[in-house]
Amino acid sequence: MKNWTVVVKQIKKQKVGFINHTNYLLNPNADSHKNTIIKPIGDVQRAIDNTLQEVENRKLLRKKQGKRGGAIQNFSTSFVLALPTEIKASGKEWAKITTLVLQKLVSDLSLDYELVRGCAVAVLHDEQGMKPSHVHLLIPNIIDGTFHKEITQHKSLYSVKRGFNKAFLETLGLDHKKYHPKKELPKESPMDDAYDQALEEIRKEVNDALNKDINPPKKPRPRRRRSNPFDSKN
């Protein structure tokens, strides 16, 4: 494998999108979590509160500077760190891997580790079915009142992938370059690679989390009855 898998998405729709996304990740009753044991890594609620506070700090700072507009749509960047189904890691090992990935990213982008760590939301989904176990790592785009565009750019994804490869090798002694996903005979799915199929399920879960309750279905507008010119008027 070229790299262990990392799926990246921007958490948009401002506060509503961010809150809905984190609620979904922590919800054991969600459709995607039927075979999932959810394990928060660290103080997730505090990290959520700190991320929201960073947004407010930026607003206050811009107001003090006499700046208008500039609202941020995406409060954080989501990195999903996924492993093949047959590879298992304990909660402690996942926590170590997540910490090493975060340290690598912060170092590469020259950010303040303590500030980022205080806002970083990390949730382990320990899968009991066919989906690979994975960690949702949400990195705040606003740190110390400043929007950091580099977190949303490809350089961050590159850093996380390299950090994930190194952290996994250091923690479990497995090298992504020497790993070959197991193959299964095709059944109902056209894909013959079980790992690819499982990753598609993770991508769907991420998209579901992003869209959950953000765009509620619009109520149908009542149709106005057209007047018939041939109706008689009394």
C-alpha cells in the first residue's frame, strides 16, 4: 500500500454543521454505528467547547480591529484515519497513534501544539463488523483567533498521511509498504477488494455525518388553486 488510508473533509455550515457532526460521531444510535463501539479520545466535550470559543475569539478580535464580514464557514478539518479490517489496535494504541499524528501535523505547519491539542476532537470508532476501525480527528481551522488556511490545504493531508504511516509503524510495527489487502470473491458488490469496499462505507459515514440534519427536507409549499376563467361568478 502506498499509505494507510486517510479521508479528509471540511466541516462546513458553521456552528450548526460542527455541532451536528460531533453529535453524530458520538451517537451510538446512528444507523452507521450499529456495529460500532464509540470511544472518545481525551476530553472531547472540552475540545468542542474550545473550538467554538476560538470562533468567538476571532469575531471579537476582528470587531476590535474594525473589520467587517469574513465569516468562516468551515470551523474544522476532519481527518479519518482508517486501518484494514483484519488489523486490530487497542484503545490505548489508537490514542498513541492519534497523538503522534497530531504532533507531526503541528510540527510541519509550525503551530502551537497545546492550542491545537486543546481544540482537537478525536473519536475512535472500534468496528465489530466488516468496516475498518478508524479515528475521526477534527483539527480546528481557527487557532488563537486566527484562521489558518494551511490546515485546509493539501500540505495538511500530506502531513497526516506521513504521520499516520510513521505512527502505525512505531506503535504496532506494521509497515504500509509491505501490506497487501486481503481479497475476497465478489458477491453482490462489483468490487473484489474487501478493503476498498469497507473504505467506501467509511466515506459514506463521513458524508452522512456532514449532512445529518444540516439540510433538513423542505416542507412542500401548498399549491395555490388557479382561478378558472370559465368559473361563473355569482
